[in-house]
Amino acid sequence: MNWLVDEYVGQFFGEITPMIRASQKEGHFVAGDPHHLLYIFVGAVTHLFMLSAEVKKVSGRNPNTAAYVEEHVKLCLGLFLREPGTPSPSGHG
């Protein structure tokens, strides 16, 4: 675990979390701890595709189509990105 964090994960978080903080200061990203938000974002983006067979069975839609991927991207971005001055769904930020 230490090696993985030292070699890969830590560098990724070290590059992305300052961008999240800067975006939050300008009102473009939902409020919250950048590390926590990044884990949530990565999960939201990827989890559906890790369970693609289940998603297809439950929803009747194939998540591996271009149209579904485009919709998924828009939904995920909508969860995290804000126009300045637009409150987050929690009402904080």
C-alpha cells in the first residue's frame, strides 16, 4: 500500500486536489474536502462500468454505448461542477 501511494496515488492526488481547491475558490466545484470529493468522483465515473452487465440487466440499457457514456459524463460533471454563484445540492457552496 505504501509503495502504491508513494509511486502513483499520492502523485495523482497531489496534482488534482490543488486544481479542485482552486476551482472551489472560484465557485466552479462543489464544496467539500478535495480528497474526499476526488474519491467520490472517481467512484461515480467508474463504478457503473465495472458493473456494466448488472446495469444492462437492471436498466435495459447498455452502458457501453456512446450515447450512454455521453449521458453519464454529463450527469457526473453535473454532480460536481458549478457555475459561479450556483449553490451545490447541499446548499453549501
